Amino acid sequence: MNARQLLRVMVTVGMLVTASHVAFGEERTIQAMAPWQGSGEVFVVAPEKLMILVSVTGIMYLQGQQGAFDGVVMQCPAVQTLDIKVKRAEASGHCTLTDAADDVVYSAWTCTGVQGACEGEFTLTGGTGKFAGITGGGKLRVRAALTETAASLSNGGVVNGAAALALWPELKYTIPAR
């Protein structure tokens, strides 16, 4: 076998390995985290009750493994309601997860908890490119400094540079075969 034939074989094997990821589908459970930075606007909607419209961005990192979600850029608009008196919060939003090839995963999430921390559900709702037809989801935990900062704005205002950390202890997903 000459060098040209060997190169063709190597390229063909590489293409088959890459294509098998999509051709046969993929089903995985991962652990992930994403530090977020965000900004938002705080509105007083009732006595001692705030609504926060926020936009956060970050990068998702897989814990102890590599995969399709490692290093995706997340952009997430969200709404949070904060009851200052009882220090309870609930939030919901959507996220787009975009990889280096500009393939996108769409998601929705909700969570409830105390001021500065909440737990809830994260649901994968669709995707483009190699993520087309993706489904799945799992538990979501969020710790957010934005909530603490927003609570201090009892008359409303703007919050910039707030930080948060999202954790997915067990995020399951299925990418269908094509």
C-alpha cells in the first residue's frame, strides 16, 4: 500500500467514525456546569415583590468527560420573581447552546428556591445541524449573585455584571440516528 492509498484509507475511516456519531444516533448522560455572567432589569411588581428580566451568557463544561456539549456557548434570557419578605424565588427561561460549528441546541428551564439558589428542570426542546431532533433533560441547580443584588434594589433598577453558576448533575440526551 503506497502513501496515497494509506491516506485515502485514513480519511475514509475518519469520515466513517465521525458519521457514525450521527448515523447511529447518540444517547448519553452527562454531568455539566456553566459559570454565567449576566445583566438585567429589576421591576417592583407588588409590595416586597420584584420581577427581574435577565440575560445571561456562559460556557458549559462537562465534568470528567468530553462530548458534544463540552465548550458550548450558552445564551439564556430569563424571568425571575423574587418575594423579598419570605426570600423565595422562582425563575424560568430558555437557553441556546451553540457549538463551534454553529449547531444549536434549544432548551427551556424552570426552577424554584430561596433567594440566591434554586433547583428545577432543564428540558432540551430541539436543535439544528448535528443536534437536529435532540431530546432529553434533567435536574438543574442554579446559584446566582444576581438575586442578592436585585433584592437590594427595592425601588427597581439595572443590574450589570452579576454572576451565577448552573449545575446539571445528570443531564440525559438523545440525538436520533439519521
